[in-house]
Amino acid sequence: MIAAGFIAVDWGTTHRRAWHVAGGAAVPLLNDDRGILDIADFPAAVAEVRALAPGEAVLMAGMIGANRGWRDVPYVSAPATLAMVAAGVVWVESDIGIVPGVSFVDAAHADIMRGEEVQLLGACAAAAVECDGLVCHPGTHTKWVEMESGAIARFRTVMTGDVFAALAHRSILSDLLAYDAPVDDSFLAGVDHGLANADLTAELFAARTRVVLGKAAAAHAASYVSGLLIGSDVRIGLGRLRADVVPVLGAPGLTARFAAALTQAGRIAVQHDGDAAFIAGMIAIAAAL
């Protein structure tokens, strides 16, 4: 179903990206904001992608396989190996496949991912990250993933990016979060508080209070809140498994923030590019089909 060359598509909620993959190399074809929430006619939108490399098969991952996407592709249950994910690919047409996501359920938690599994398994297949241990995948919904013998064994999602966006868009903090939020001393102070305390919602309000009372500068509040949220995120992510070295996999801007927070937590953070991992994962899945 997948020949020597194919189109690899990462199709999320708000963005879609595509590469032409051949001979182990990937050439970017598309990067736009036409995520699944922007699509009314999926066959037409997929045809747009196919036209960029006519005649090639298409392998897609991410929210395109969710219940709000083109097809609701069943999740593969953790522990999930690359072979299990490849076996779960659903073929919408003979040469158009959608990669399944991964689900995790135990007595205390239930969780899901779509798209991140490709990066995680790809990084493992390419030996970019250890195939045993904790991996941080920051994003709109950060994933803290425990890998065991090359399988996605268990994971926890933290809605940090979503919460920051919601606070910035419509909350009492919106005016403060309009400022830039560099990784600076204010950011690290927020990280330290988030790591040490379980009072996130109270401290979010306190961040504004200090500005109102002249105890902190408005220009530093966005950095502090970003650090506070990420520190809390890291506190959750490190809560179950002792990990001295933590690979951080994703977009460079985000991995740098989480790496700084992990350093504050006394860990060694190693950053890895999410796009390279995605391509490696799609190549590995295609080879396993």
C-alpha cells in the first residue's frame, strides 16, 4: 500500500503539515492553518494534499483520525508498540491511510493521544531518545510518557498550553498576558513556585494582585504565569517516575521552555526536534505496513 515514496501528513486540530518522503528523506510540501476544525469537505482537502505529489500514497496522523476528523480511527491500547500502531492503520482508500492514536487506562487514569505517538515511536526507532524511561512531549496538551522496551506504556496529559491560551484570550489576566513571555528570571520564579506548590489557581490570581498593588511589574507577569503553568506541568510529569535525564520532544520554542523548567527541577533535559521524529515515525510505520 505504501511504495518507495509517499506523502506524510500531520493533521491536527488547527494546523496541517505535509512532506513528500522518499529514500529516507523528507521534502516539505505544505504548512497551513487548515486544521480539522476548519474543514467542511475532507475528501476535497485531502485531494489538495495529494495534488502536491501526484500518484503518491498518503499516510496521515493526528486529529484527522479523531471523531471530529475524517474518520474515527480506533485507538491502540497501551502498551503500544510501533508494530501495533502500524497494524491499526485504517485505509480510507487503497492508498490513503490514517494512523491510529494510543489510549491508556488504569484504575486511576484514562488518557489518549493522536499524533504524538508517531513522534515518540519515531524518535525511539531513530535512536534519538531512549526506548525506556520518561519522555516529555510539550504542546497544547503536554504528554508525559513512560516508554518501556520501545512501547508507549503509560502517559499523562496536562492541558498547559490550552490553559495559557484561554487565560490570554478571556480572563482577568488577559491584559497582562499580552506582554512577551521570555525565559527570564520571572519565568524561572514562576517555575520554582509551580514545582514547589499545589496552589496553581490561587497563585494565578496572586500574579495579578502583585501588579495591582505595585509589588511586581506588569511587563514581567506573562513570563511568571508561563513559568508557573509549566512548573506545575513538570511537577505533575515527574510525580510518578524518577528520571534524572528527560528527553523533551517537540517544537524548539516549547522544548526550550520545558528544558529550562526541568533544569530548575534538578533534571538534565535533552531537546529533540519533533518534526524529525514525526518523519522518522512515519517512515517506520510505512515500512511496517
